[in-house]
Amino acid sequence: MSDASVKITEIFYSLQGESTTVGLPTVFVRLTGCPLRCGYCDSEYAFYGGERMSLELVLEKVAAYRPRYVCVTGGEPLAQRDTPRLLRALCDAGYQVSLETSGAMTLEQVDPRVIKVMDLKTPGSGESQRNLWENLALLGEADQIKFVICSREDYQWAKLKIDEHRLAERVGDVLISPSYGQIRPRDLADWVVADNLPVRFQLQLHKLLWDDTPGH
């Protein structure tokens, strides 16, 4: 592990703002860099810069918070070569580890103990052509698929994909949330209820609490 390193934008302790562990105190390891440019991205500050750290130093910084949960996020974590080694080391250290990924990079090297929270990019994101559909075969019942909805058209697209790929049977949870400031959360909630869609509706807790300030 001593020769492995990753470029880090920030490591911080906060409440998980989304996914099925929402509200739980979690250490976030935000990696630098992303090959996508989604229109609704809320972490553009992680595209560039950052500090290269050995995996040992990352583990030391994480351990200082004495967490139960660790979330590796970005940017796009899997754009870095040594991210799979980091994920494995965090699992070996006894944490419950989740990975937030765009779905545009292969999941083949991700440790099976990691809970994968994978986006399927909607047309409204501007990056739906980057979806790597082969990743669906690498997901299991502990994993989650996330749709960020920008419009009614996005919702209809997500509804089609949920049915076409039997997503509710493939993973533990299908998550759906409104793109912040683009559609009314209540509208999306009403569509989900009206269609009895097999999803978990969610709002981003960190935006409600901290207005999406970096480090929260």
C-alpha cells in the first residue's frame, strides 16, 4: 500500500446528506478530478487542485474522526488509478464504506464489501451518453442506483429505465431526487406517488442544512 496515493480535495466529518444512510455521521473522502461536466454538479471545486496523499495518510486522517461510516466521493473517485486500493484499505480497517460514482467508470475493481451508490445520468444532466450500462451487472442488493431529475422529461426517462432494466429488483434501493433549483421537490414527490414508482424519494439534507457549503 505504501506506493499508492490519491489526490484529495478534502476529508471532513458531517452528516450523510443522501442515500440510504442519510442523516448518519460520516467521514467524507472527496477525491479530486472528474471527466464529466453534469449541468447540476455541486462539487465543481473538486475538478482541479487537491493534494496528493498516500493511502496511509488518508487512513490516518479518517481514523482521527473515529467514524463508523466512510463515504468516498468526488469528483469521480474511480477516475484515479489507486481508488480501488483505497476502498479496500478502508474496508479492511472495519468501516462501512460507500462509494458515490457517476456510473461512467467501470466498477470491476471495486471491493465487493463497498456499498456502491451509482448515478444513472438523465438527459437533463447533459451527460447521459456517458452511462456505462455494463455496470448494472456489477451491482447487487446492497447497492443503490440514483437518478437526479431535472424535468418532467427526465422523470419519464428514469421511469422507463427503471422498468426496462428491472432496477428495483437489481439493487437494494433506487433513489430519486430533484435537481436543486430546477424542479419543485413537491412536483417530483407527486409524480412518484401517482405512478407508485418503486423508488426512495430523497432531498439532499446537506443543502437544506448548510446550503451546500464545501466541507459539509
